[in-house]
Amino acid sequence: MRKTMRNRIAVIGILVQNRELTSEKVNHILSEYANIIVGRMGVPYKERNVSIISLIVDGTTDDIGALTGKLGSIEGVKVKSAITI
């Protein structure tokens, strides 16, 4: 018998360095996963030359893992997530 995956709520923090080089890739991936994104807030931190994006998502652990994995594979992008039980 196959188990159905349950949706989880997660908070994802994304730190983007070299925004000019990475923003197109980051936004493309985020648009691919728009169906699980509940909320998004982006803050440019000019003094530190980085941008910070926070996401609230509602999806399976597979979807959340795929999203964070794709984002984390971009050079200059760091990703951390906290997933509910």
C-alpha cells in the first residue's frame, strides 16, 4: 500500500549575493514553484550587498526539498528552511 504524502508548512530563507548575476535564475525557479508559495518578502540589504528573500510555503517534503535544492545549487545563493512536523 502506498502512503500519500502530507503537505507541510515551511519557512525558507534565501540569501542572494551578486543579485545582478543570480536574480533571473532565482525568480525562474520561484515561478516554477508558485503553486506552493503562500507568501514572499524580499529585502535588499544594500549595506551588505545582499538580498534576502523569505518564503512561506505549503507543500510536500519532496516539493520543498526540490525547491530548496534547486535554489541552493545556484552560485552565490544560500538557502535554509524550517519545516513543520
